[in-house]
Amino acid sequence: MDLNNFIENFIFVKGGVFSMGSDLTLFNNDELDNDFETPSQIVHIDDFYISKYCVTQSVWVSVMNHNPSCFKNQPNNESFPVEQVSWKDCQLFLSKLNNLKHINLRLPTEAEWEFAAKGGHESLGYKYAGSNEIKEVAWYHQNSKCTTHPIGLKIPNELGLFDMSGNVWEWCADWFDVYNPDAKINPSGPIKGADKVLKGGSWLGNDKECRITNRNFDKPTGKRSNTGFRIAFSV
């Protein structure tokens, strides 16, 4: 997929009210890796657009002129997610892309990401993005064969978004912290922090990590072979 086709493949997400995070009473004791995703909170999200796929190696190269990915030597690697990109690398990519195309793309907030992964107004309440059966929607440690996979091979979620569970963790705009119970409208995380939010799980992780509500984090300079991103823009 070239850059122009990628930019054309955005999904409109109608805003609304949803429950963000998890309620411990809904899970077995071994379901949660930590309590970062509790307690759940009701938040309102405005309309936005989010990319149908995570950013691929070919799209990254077309903007940045190099490929940092660990899995860049795979056949048909152009359609694999870019990885080994830090949060700060993503900001540079977005700055260059926005200047190139005269648009205003950004990372999704954690709340936007979770609302979209849950299927927005079309949500069927799945544990993973598009199904309760993880193998239908995600590349994770039991089926990945220790590598990422081309985008769009698994079934999409209710909104037509691919790979929001598994394949690569996805950077969000927010600084990481426990949920702020007062942030009810378009929450965007704390003003400052040490780590940035990651969502979605990856080829390296287990099924619990791939749940929509699971939260992870890394330093803004962190670069890993199981971390990539997708992009969004406001209406």
C-alpha cells in the first residue's frame, strides 16, 4: 500500500459516550495483568477519523526514507507494520507527513483508540477488537511464529478496523497514569509524565495483553520490534 492509498483508508468514528477501561467484577482473578485499566469510567468522545490499518513499512519509508523495522527482510515486507519506532519518532513522521500533504494527522488519544477498537456505536461488546475469539482477529504469541504479519489478514472489527488486537502495540498520544475520574469529555491523559500509553497487544504477547481494555506503556524514546502505531485526525 502506497502513501496515497494509506491516507485514503481512514474510518469515520461517530463520537459518543462509552465505558472506558474494565470493571474487576467482570473478570476472573487471572484475567487482568494489573489494575491499570480499572476502575472503568464513562467518557464522551467527539467525532474523529482513524486509519484503517497501522502504519506500514512502505508508508514509513515513503516519508522518512529509511526503514527501522526488525522484520524488514520478510517477503512482501512493504505491507508489514513498521516497528522499532519510538513515540518521538512517530511525532517526527507525522510532522513530515503533515507538511508533505498539508493535513493535520496525529496519534489517537487512548480514549479514541479504545472507543474505535470497541467498535464505536456498532460495538458488539467483544473482548478483542472484532471478536471474542482471539485467533480470528489477532497475531499473538500462539500463532505469530515470532514475527509481525502483513496488515489486514485477520477479520476487522465492527467499524472495519484491522489489527487493533495483536500484531504490534500501538502508541497513543497520552502520557500514562491511572485513570482520572474527573476527565469525562475527550480525555487526553495527564499534562506530563514519564511514559506514553500503548494499546492492543502484539505478536509477542499473550491473549490477556491483546484485550481492548488492556493498557501498557513505554518511554517516549522506547523502540521495540513489537511496537508500531496508527494515526487519526479530528473532524
